[in-house]
Amino acid sequence: MTPPLPLDEARERLLALARPMPIQSVPVARAAGSILAAPLVANRTQPSADLSAMDGYALSGIGPWSVIGESKCGAAFSGVVTSGEAVRISTGAIMPQGTDRVLLQEDAERSADTVTSTVMPPSGKHIRRAGFDFRSGDTLLPAGSYIGPAQIALALSAGRNSLETFRRPVVTIIDSGDELAADAYACLAGQIPASNGAMLAAMIAGVTAETHIVGPVPDRMEALIEAFDSSADCDVVVTSGGASVGDHDLIRPALTKWGAELDFWRVAIKPGKPLMVARRGQQIILGLPGNPVSSFVTAFLFLMPLLRKMGGDTSPVPFSFKAPACTDLAPAGPRAEFMRAAYDGASLVPLQDQDSSALRSLASANALIERPANSAGVKAGTYVPFYLVKNG
């Protein structure tokens, strides 16, 4: 039997199969979670005119000043201000012609239409100059940038109603196994609730266009083929369970019968060794282990990077950090190990129960400590690599 692939080699092989999704034009407000397929270029200048950065008075010359009007957001003062005159102004309002500074409201003394102050702001004070943020024609974001809330605000401020983005992939998740119960409460003896599909869908919600859950599918060849047929139009098929070598692990033979071609099977990681990757035409099939923690870890290390790359992300692999472990860590075995841990912003506390079926400890973890294959044991206080995971 071919030995399991090292983590990095297996992930590189998987990502080499990925092709960017088609480019589409979408309204800016619906672009969240997508990746730019073309640079974001400004269609307007921001600010488009000199604006006041504070509430107060726009001044011309030396005081005292006669107040001759008001400039408000959306209703600029239309006249020309001459020396010794002032205009009441609001934050964000256009600076009137002839003014060159703003006197803060709290520094002003006003009597009727006359303003005086013991403070004389320097020229240009409290003014946001036209174009200080960006000008029309400026490239604000390069292609490949992630579009989040701030990027949406930037695009709209730049006068863009739509953006060119990569379409996010459509994913079908197939939960399989005779032991799975669709009703989380009404489980028969020997059954467990089908939780992996919902867990995986929640993990990938931000990077997919659509996610469909199929199952639970029983361990029967015809049922699995029917499930695969139902996913024929999606970009990625994810299976959970049935990818090992037991008598009832039918995912691989079902995929072969369906017309998929196996790329590799088994990765030298713990948990998650029975990971499988296959292709059927342009579809990528990722077979994850059935144990929930193994399914979570392999989705984090393989499925999420795959979907990010397909969606146009140029840095799809999760970034690792380092922090001191609060306890001694035993030597690692021949596979890279990923331990659930609690990270408090300064150090890592490995959780006691590391069994691959223990969901309680998974839900309590916000980090995965990486123990490289065959690495020596470490003492408490030693810095170790880890990944942050979102678990609430």
C-alpha cells in the first residue's frame, strides 16, 4: 500500500487541481466574501472638495469675524468670504470660497453675528483637502484582494456600483453512514446524529456561493451513486465518512463507478489520515474522515484552502502563529499532529480530551497546535506553532 503523503505535498497536489472560478460582475453590496478579479480603480475623487474636519467656523483673515452664513453637509455656502468674515460650518461640509482654516466651536465666543477667540488656528487647520484619501483614476486595491466590509465602503466611495469578482464555488456535502440519524433527538441504539454536514457547511459559509447538504446517505452503493448524481452540477463534492478501508467504506468504489478518478488517498496527519482527493471532469471531490474532529481538521487544512483558491485567493493556506504551551507536550509520532487548544492571546492550553470523536473539546477550542511529524517533546513555556480556528 502506498504510504500516506506528507501534509504539504498533499495540500500542494490538491491546490494544483484548483482552477479559478469564472469572472462575474456583481453589485458592490453583494460582493462581500468574494475576491477581486480586476483592480479596484476610483471613478471619483474623495473628498471631492475641501471639507471641514470639525464643527465650528470657517474663517477668513484675522478676527473678530462677522458671521455671514452657514455651510452644512449637503447645503454648502454659495458666497465668497472676505477678510474678517466667518461662516458657521459642520463636520464634513464644504469649505466656503475664501476661507483657509476652521475655528473649533469650543474655542469660539459668539455674540449675535460676531465671533471672537483667544485661539487663532493656523492656516489649513481642521480641513480635509480634496483628494487626500484618493483621486479619480487611482488604483485602490489590486486584483486578488478580499472584499470585506471596509472594501465595500471603499468601492462605493470610489464611485463603483459593481465589481469584477471571481464567482465563489458551489459545494455539495454528502453525509454518509448507516449509523447517522437525520433527527438529532430521535436516535436509535447504535446511531448518532448527523452533524458533520452542518458543521462543514458552517465552516465554508463565507467562501462559497451555495452549499447543499445531501444525506445522511446509507452505506449502499446505489444510494451513494444517486447522491453523487445529485451533485453533478456543483464545483466541489465533499464526502464525510466512508473513505477508509472497512467493509462498509464504499466512497472510493462508488466514486470509481460514478466515473471519478482518484488522485491520492491518505495523508500523514493526526487526526485525519483517511483523506481522499479525486476528480470527475472539472469537479473536485474531497473525501473527509467521518469522525467529527478529523472532519473539522481536514476541512480546515484542505477544504478551506481549496475553496479560497478556487475563489481567486492568492494566499489560500491558513497562516500559523507561535505561542508558548502551558504544559509539556509529548513527542509526536510519524504523522503531523493537530491538538485542540485554548488560546487566551498570550499562551496555549492543550485540552485534555484529544479523541477524534470528542465534540465537546472541539467546541471549546479556538486553536490547533501543530506538532510536526517525529518532533521531540517540548517543555511548558516553549513556543509552538498553532492555527487560530473560529469556534464562536
